[in-house]
Amino acid sequence: MEPEQHGWASLPKALKTSLLSAAVMLAALVLINLPLQTDSAPQGIVSFQLAVTADQAHDILNSWHSAGHLWAQTSLWLDFVFITTYLMALLHLTRFLMRDRPGIRERKVARWVRSLFITAGLGDVAENILLLNNFNPPTDLVSLAATVCALIKFTGLTLGLAGLVVIRAARRHPLPLG
């Protein structure tokens, strides 16, 4: 008789692979973001994502100089891969957390959660496209549109993760691992 597996070993292979891929991509993006942190962009690329006006975006771009522009563009292009990996990880996680939840309410919440994650991913793609087009020269319209897309992304991810907590708390019993 095999001993029961608990924790990481009991997770489905697709979930483990997607979580590891997302973690590796996140680590790479964090490292790329380090040289982008300046007085005008204390949060690096996130400051650029949330620059509402062309003046703010222009100040950030000036603080990065030409080498920083290359790092920022690299970050945005790699983010397309990260979007795929985090979206797959979140969808696999949702499926995993739903495996012992037969209730109709939980299934409805899970559909909303998946929709929120997909909306966040689409918002992230749109944001990256806008930001890549906001380098030379930045405009108010593109800066504002990118910020709105970033807010859609962050809101979708936050509400989706909150939905996962609601799904797990709905019946007050732990997820059987193994």
C-alpha cells in the first residue's frame, strides 16, 4: 500500500508545471524591473503602466535613458509569455480547487472566477500593446488607456483570487489532497 501524498506532491502535474512556469517568469520580470526603478518610476515598469498622462510617461521614459528603454521593452515582450503562464496556472488552480465542490453555487462562482482571470489576461495583453506603442512619443490617450487596462487586470486578478477563497470557504472543510 502506497503512503498518501500530501502537499506539493499531490498536486496535478499540469498545475505544478504551470505554477512553476509562472514563478520562473515572475522572477525574471522582477529582475528585469530592478534597473527600471528610478525617482520618476519608483515601481519600475508598474509606474509606467499606471502613468495616466503623457507627461508622467515622458518623465519615466527620460529617467530610464536608452538602456532602460530596452529593459522596459524586454519586460513588456516577456510579459506576453508571463500572461499565458499565470493565466494557465490560475485556471488549473481553479479547476483543482473545484474538484470536490459539486454545488451549483460553487460552480457559478468558479465560472465568474475563470471569467475574471481571462478578463485580467486580456486586459494585460491590451495594456502591453498600448505601452509598447507609448514609447515614442507618449500620448495622453495611450497612457490613460494603458492605465485603464492595468486597472482591469489588477481588479480581475484580485477579485478572481478572492473568489477562490470564497469557493474554498463555502463548505468549511479542507481540500482532500492525495
